[in-house]
Amino acid sequence: MLSPSYPQRAPWGTAGKLRAWQQEALDLYFEREHRDFLVAATPGAGKTTFALTLAQELLRRREINRIIVVAPTEHLKTQWADAAARLHIRLDPAFRNSHTAPARYYHGVVVTYAQVAARAPVHRRLTESAKTLVILDEVHHGGDALSWGDAIRDAYGPAIKRLSLSGTPFRSDTAPIPFVEYHPDESGGLVSTTDYSYGYGRALADGVVRPVLFHVYSGTMRWQTTMGDELEANLGQDNTKDVNAQAWRTALDPEGEWMQAVLRSADERLTEIRKHVPDAGGLVIATDQTVARAYAKLLHAISGERATIVLSDEADASARIEKFSGSASRWMVAVRMVSEGVDVPRLAVGVYATSSSTPLFFAQAIGRFVRARRRGEAASVFLPNVPPLLKLANEMEKQRDHALDRQTKDEDGLEDSLLDAANREEKAEDALTEEFSFQALASTAHFDSIVFEGKQFGQLAEPGTDEEREFIGLPGLLEPEHVHELLSQHQARQTRHREAREAREAESGEAETSLPEPLHRTLREQRQLLNSLVGLYARQTGEPHGAVHAELRRTCGGPAVATATVAQLQKRIEFLRRRVRA
């Protein structure tokens, strides 16, 4: 019997022998002998190895004599061809739509979904002219647009065999994915049927992937709306959808204190990991090119080393990723170029600095950090404390199927379209009717907690303090089974640090003034205290922060925290203090 994680992961997705799950899936494939076969396996598990081993066996059995791989990006075409060569399969990544057929010395070609959509008849002729196996890598891309799905069906309908691969939860929309079967679920809705699944939870238990620790940061945000109003809100409290979106946008502003503090903490975490893993690297995933360049400048000032910037519309983007992957540089900043499929195994620290909150994109992004090279490596991803991201972080192990008739609105009520709109420049016609433009005014950052396997550890702390360093300084090599124990120990030490600091401050006898604090400072302090208590109570009860805030509003009355008065906030604080003591 092969152990689940045997052999150790090869750098580019190939290995001399199969892991247990790969052999299991291969046996199931030949047992069923279906024309279509869908495998969903977590990033880093070895889907490439499985697919190419299957192709090699089908070639040996003479069931096929041509292989076509359809990949999401140009960069992945070369990666697939290199991986195939290690199994003595020759694939042409340079095939173009102007070509009629691959050269005779190739077993097949690697193309992109966009390439197929541009000229589907070319690829249909290529499929029909031989006994063809089609490998659809990250098959959900076939549903990116109606024309893409139609092109994929037309081009590869005649294929003898079709293998579909997915490393992430399926799409959040209702576009059907080519060659995926849908069957009714308990509620009567149509959901996709996966032939073989290998999720993150099982892969983590098998030692195939790394544990991912989510470092969550909250803070107070202040901004000017397009109507000229100045608003203030805390990340993570029970805000409305538009306030959540604007507070999130304010946090990601490179000029603000929040982003700078989080990047400093992430760089400290990377330094700690590099004590045990010297070539460990970090990745910042940005919303657009402008902020990507700004983040790179901040990282240069923080670390003293220039960051690699990867922009998808630059001709040398793939070359930059490969160079970074093979180096020992500290940081890379990218927009969407490395969100899926790109293999940089040394990535160990991430900063999620983008407004995308779909399960698909989140899983693609976090998938860049789960790829283990040896057992014991752990990854840290820094997140803003916003409800949709915390929900996704808490559900890392959840398996998802693709539903054709689900509601398009997000379950958490925060729509991605709203965030996208908040991050786009206003259209010209809107600008004519608006006197003001959105402007981030100020932000502060607080360490909130670490999320691991659906549980939260830690308490609200200022960046740079001993309380935060308890979690920044976790070992770079960390066995999954020891993570909970270690996080609990650090949480206990964090509590002792805070109690000692508060005792010192009380003994110092700071002079009291009879003058009242400015109202805006009192409000800020009350909000911070309330959010700290909410976080503590949420960890005790296992309830989400938003649910605790909602219960406080029902019980104590008053509006959302952002617009509550000092008296309303104090009433909630006293109520929650009694609950926490109890």
C-alpha cells in the first residue's frame, strides 16, 4: 500500500510513482470506462500527474493516439508541455489556429480556452483526425461565456475520451459547463456530478498539502462618499452592504495606515518562516495595476528589496513568474496572473488585497499557497476582516458542486458586483451628476484573530505589539496536527501579555484631565471596545461576529455600530460584558 502522500511532491507536478488518491482515481476511471470523467482535486494535490499518467496508459493501450490539453492561460501551456515531457509525452505548446495539425513527432498540442473559442472549427478538425483524448484543465472556464461553452462543445464533441479537471469550487453563476453532467439534488435543483473528489481536508490529513493559517485584521475606516458625506466604520461589524464595500475599499488604499501595517506584519511573518524555509516567498494579490505598483513600492520600503510585479497584459509576465519561482526573492505582487494553475511552490505568505469575494476566485488564490514541498511547511494568508472572506476562510474544507439554478446573489448579502463597482472609476455620465468622488481618508489596523479549520484564535491587538507577535512568530515548519495546540498556547500568552500591559498602565497613574474627550475619539474607543468584546464572545460561543452584532441590536436597540451613539454603544458593551463573564 502506498502512503497517501507518497512520493514527496515533485516540483512541476510529476512524480515517479502515484500517490494513493491518484491510483484510486485511475482505478476508478478504468473501472467505469466512461467517455467523460470529472476529477475535482485540491490545488497542489497532483492533478497534472494524474492526467498525464492516464494519458500515458491510454496511449499504451492504443485507445488513443492524440492528446489535446486545454488550459486557462498561455503560461500554463508551457507548464503542461514541460510536465508531459517528464513522462515522455511530447506536446506542442506553440500550436496556433493558423496551423492545420501538429508536427508528426508530437503526441498532441496544448491550447487555451480563448484560442478554441476564436476558431472552434480548426480544433474540431484536429479532434476528428485522430483518436483523441481531450484534457480540460480547470473546466469551469468553459462556462466563462456562452460562446466559449458552445465552442468547446463543438470542438471536442467528437473526442473519443474527455477528462475534465477542477482544482477549485465551481462557478458561482449558472452558466452550464461543457461535458459536465447535472442531476437533481434533494431540493430538485440541478447540480454537477463529480466522478472523483479529493478535497483540501483529506489532502491536509494525508500530508499532501500545507495547513493555511488566515491572519485576520480589522480596523477603523473613514472615507468620503460620492455624495460628499464622511463615514466611519469598523471592518467586521454589522454594516450594510454598501458600507462594507466602501470600508473594504478604504482598507485596501495603499496610502492608508491599514494596508501599510498589514504589509509590515506580513513581511515580519515571511522573515520568521524564512528562518526555517530560506527560500520562502510572499505574494500580494491586488485589485488593479495601479495599486499593484503602489504595494510594490511599500514592500520595497518595508523589506529593502524590490518586489516582482506581474501584470497579465505584459508580454514578459510568464517569464517573470518563472524567474521568481526559481529565485529566493521575497515578494511578488500580481493582479490576477497567478490566481490559478501557476505553480510557485515556495510561496508561503500571502496578502489578499483584492475586492473579489467569489468562492471560485478565493479558492484559486489560496490554492497558490497550499502546495507543499515537504511535510511540515505551513502557509499564512493575511485577510481583511470582512464577512464574505471570513466565511470562505472558515469553509476551506467544504466541497462544492456547480448548481445551475442557484440564486446569483451571494448568500452573505454582499454582492461582488457592488465591490467591483466600488473599485471602478465612475462612468463619465455619473461624474457629471456627482459633486464629489469617493475618497479614502484614514484607516487604522488591528490584529483580530487567526482562523484555522473553522476556529478563531487570538484577540484584538495593535500591530507591532507583543500580542500580535505571538502569532506572527509561529514556527515556519508546523505539523497540521499540532496547529490547534500551538495556537491555543499563543492565545493564552497573548492574554497574559495584555493583562500585564494594562496593569503597568494602571500603576503608572497617568494624570486624568477634567476636560471631556472629543466626541469622535470617544466614539472610536467605544466601537473598538465593543468589537473586541464581540470577538471574544464570538470565539466563546462559535457564533459569527455579524450574528453577535445583530443580536445586540435586537436586544439593546439602536442602529448599526457605525451610526450608533455613545450611550447606545455603552449599553451594548455592558450587556456583552455580563454575557462574557457568565
